[in-house]
Amino acid sequence: FRLRLFSLCFEEIFYEKVKYDASLPLSSSLTAFLKENVLADGYGQLLGIAVGAPAIVDENFNIVSSTVLDIKENDFVYKEIKSAFPTAEVVICNNSSLLAYAEKEFGDKSARCLVSVDISDGVGAAAVLDGIPFKGSGGMALEFGHLSIDIKGEKCRCGSRGCIETVANKFAILKKCQDILKKEILFEEIADFAKENGEIREHLNYVAYALSFAINNLINIMDPDAVIICGDIIALGEDFLNLIRDNLKEIALLGKIVPIS
């Protein structure tokens, strides 16, 4: 997981990327790291903790389910973090919702309906409507990664078939490119290999095409002012984003061109 510490002026004063040990409860890993590193280094009073999780989170900040995290049934993440830091404000949210809210607060303040599509380990989306994150009746709104684009496609971890997450998440893209090259590479290297390897370019075209159809469905449902694509997928570069834009121009409803950035 990625841990960032900010001042009340939103100045980043600490950042570290930590490998999550799936054999330990998520709450234990997070609280131990905060105590052993952040608090031990004397950064001052810890006022609040916000956890963005690739998961369905209910109104009481409980993680209901996740196809990315190995959440144990007895891992009461919110309760244990709050118990460890009783004086701090603690919130747990779907990470895509947090990204969409950040885009609204620090990006396009004029947008009444802003949709963020987050593509990293999983594939998620969230919307901010009139300044308020849209969660649906139980926190499950916009499970974009589990929008099926092929009813006979590969079985997804969620139990359905042909979900966009089976095609477009970071690890699915990386595995396919490694199979093509017959060697291990980093996700951040794919864009460079695509310049020389036609088969990789063809696969990225396919991923962009699939994402375009899924995003178009999202646009038709939500009617947003703008769609922001974020997450690890941005390592594929502007050429990949342009593929999505070009595809959307062809398949969008007449007169419905939404800015994609």
C-alpha cells in the first residue's frame, strides 16, 4: 500500500510504498506501520486517517468485499484502526471515490458531474455529483470494473464473465505483454516496448477498444461533464489515451462528446 502524510495545508511531508503482507490482517499491518514509522519520527499530532481501499465499503466504513484485497471475515479494519488511534478521525472509503473527490476539489471545480476511472491493480470508477461523492444505496455504485463487455468472456474474480477488469487491469495487461515478449518486464516499460513491437501495440489497441466501450456505457448512464482516467494505467502514455479518445468519437451518441483526460 501507499502511505502519505499531509499537513493541514495539504503539504506532503511523508511518502512510502509498502508491500502488504497478505498473511497478516490489513488493520494490523497499517497500524503497526504508522506507529513504527510515522509516529515514531515525531511529525506531530495525528489528526486523521483516511484509508482508500479497492473494495466495497458500507456507510459504517466497514469493508464488505474486495476482489483485490484478501480481506478476512474477522478483519474489522475500521474498528481496529480507530481503537489504535482513538483521538484521530478515521474514515475508510472506496479508493476510486477518493480519487474522484480529489479530482473535483483540486481539478475541475466547475464540473457538476465528474467521473473518475481508476485503473491499477483493479479497475474502478466513481462520480462526484454537485460536489458530493455518489455512492448509491449501499456503497456499491459504479462497480465499473465488473461491467461485463463479453458475456462469454473470461471468468472474473467476482463470479461474472467478461468483466472489463479481466482485460484492462494492470496485471492482466502486463501478463499478456510478458507472454508476447517471453520475458519479465515492468509495467512502466510497456509503452517503450510498444514502439518496437507490433504485437504489443495490437494488444494495447484491443485494451483501449474494450475500455472505450465500457467508458461509453458509463457516459450514457451518468452523462458526466468530464471523465478522468487515472491510476497506474497512465504509464502507458498519451498515445494509449488518444486511442480511447478516438474510439469514443466513433461510438458515442450523436452530439455527446465528453472530454477524456
